[in-house]
Amino acid sequence: MEGGYDTNVFYNDDQRAGSALLRVTPFLDLTNTARSGEVPSGLFFDVRAALTYREYFADQADVRRLRAFTPTVSATLEHNPRGSLALGLTEIFSRSEEAPYVRGTGQSIIVRNNNTASAQLRWSPGGGRLQGMLRYTNTLDLFETEYLKPANSMGHEGMLDLSWRWLPKTALFLQLRQGYIGYLNSDAAPALTATPTKASSFPLRATIGIRGLITAKTSVALAFGYQNAFYANGVTTGGFLGSTSAAGELVILPTFSTRITFGVRHDFQNSVIGNFYYNDGGYASLAIQTPDKLVGQLWGSYDYRQYYGLPGGGGTRQDNLLQAGAMLDYYLKRWAYAGLSYSLHNNQSDSQALAGVNYTKHQVFARLGFTY
């Protein structure tokens, strides 16, 4: 249970509204993993559910109506996860309800349902020096908000990941991913796209890289490769940087209870607004867990996004998205904890076509939790 304050409920600096709010999140985690973290050698399962209810306390009716129930449910089933051949199934469903970026009781709340299901086959012959994974993923993205229904989509992706364990805990890898994203309401007239219908695409990514330990307390993941969206209509990815993907992450464990992470990325993502956006960004985090029952985390990220295929068919949109947060929990007992958290969301855009593209949002919470 969390009680706190949101300084900008509508993500809109021009129509700013703050409110106290309450979040209650019953949580279930059912697994046959041992308390030590050891995974069973036969059938492994993990079922999780986070059922969040949110309530705003404000005088304005357009704020109070943003109360929401936003569940996230996931399930993983894997046979023989420690053997040379393993088959796994995963299912994740989430529902979100966000403010409409423009104030008024007549504005539609943004309701989004996302379901991701995957099946994978993992094999590691010859003691695991060579490893491979074949995965199929299906993604269903559905908006209940009327003007966003043209963005309802179904995605398919096949992935092949091959790795060679160069050192005992370090591997070189090759990964190939081919997808297809199709839109379910092809005869609708979308409000946020430049073409009569949303354009289907065939995103292809091929990367090579390295992942694993460099020293006993340092691990790295580096990937570099080719990417192309292959949109059926309108603007698509292109050029040297547009066809290049890159990512890097460094993890340092200076002590047993401290973890420091740094990362950078360059890629593209399919977008509800227009066709896609290029994303260049970085992130960092610090996590600690002390023997005297304190758990803390600091994190921050920055993303520079360039949108293409915008409404009207011309130009681009450039956003600068900054996010940061801090969390500190103290375990009163093994089954009870109290804590504080803070988050910042800031976006600055050169777009003049849409409301709510420039905003600064702060959230602070105090919480009390119980686990069994």
C-alpha cells in the first residue's frame, strides 16, 4: 500500500493538476524455485500477479475519474531447465490506464491492453560450450480508447540466438530476429498517422556481440548489428545510422551487496505516433542491499527520440525524455517493510501539433508492505 502525491496528473505543463493518491497492490508469486534460487531439474514454473488499484483524492472531477485497476499477470513454464534441451512457455498480460493529456471530463482516458506469449526451445550440447535458442513471440496490443483503436496491432517475431562460450562465463553470440507487425483495424481512419491506414512492417534485426563476466566483479554485454523496419507504406528506416543498431551494458559489483549498472543504446521502435522513432539513450543505476535490512536503488535514463511518418505526412518530431527515481525500503520483519520512493518524468519536444508533449512530473510515495 502506497500513499503519495503526483504533481502533474495529466502530463501537461499547460494544464497542470496535482493530486494526492493511493495505490494498493496485492501481489502473488507462486514458484517451485528453491529459496536458495536453485531451479528444479524437471518442471519449473513461476506464476506472478500484481493487481494494482489507484485512487486520486482531488476536488476536480476530471482528476478523480482517473481511478483505475491495472493488473499485470505472468506465467512461465519450462521443462528440464537445467538439461541440454529445454522447452519453455511464457505468457504476460498487462492493462494500463493513463490520463488523456488534455483536461476535461469529456476527454477519453487512454486504456491499453497488452498480451505477450512466447514459446522457446533452448539447447546446450557438449557441456554447454555451444548454446542455442529458438523463440517465437506473439504480441497483441489493443487500445480501448476510440481514437487510438486504429493502432491496435498484432505482432509476430521469430528469434534465433547462437552463442559460443569463449571463456567459462563469457560468450560470443549471433542473434537474428525477424518480425511482422500488422494492424487489426485497417479500414479505420487513424487520427495520429500520416497515411489512410497504419502501415504494416517487417522489422529485421541481426546482431553480433559478447556477454558475460570480464572479471569476477565485472560483466559486460555488447551488441552491434543491422536493422531495418521495411514499412509497407510511408517513411521507413534507412541510411547508415538508421540501419545500424548498437547496445552496451556494464555491470560492476564493488561489494557483495552493491550493484552498479551503466548502459547505452541506439535502435528504432515501432510507434503509435506515426510509423517509428529512432532511439538514442543511456541509463545508469545503483542498487544496494545491506545486512541491516536496508534495500535501496537510484536510477536514471535519458532518451533522444526522432519520430517519422507523422500526421500530415511531413517532417519529424524530436523528443528529449529524462527519467529518474530513488527508492529506499527497510525490512521491519522478514514479512513486513516500510519505505519511500520518488520518480521524475520530464519530456521536452519540438512538436506543436499535440498537447501534452512538454511536461515535468514528480511523484513521491510512502509505503508499507507485507509478504508471506
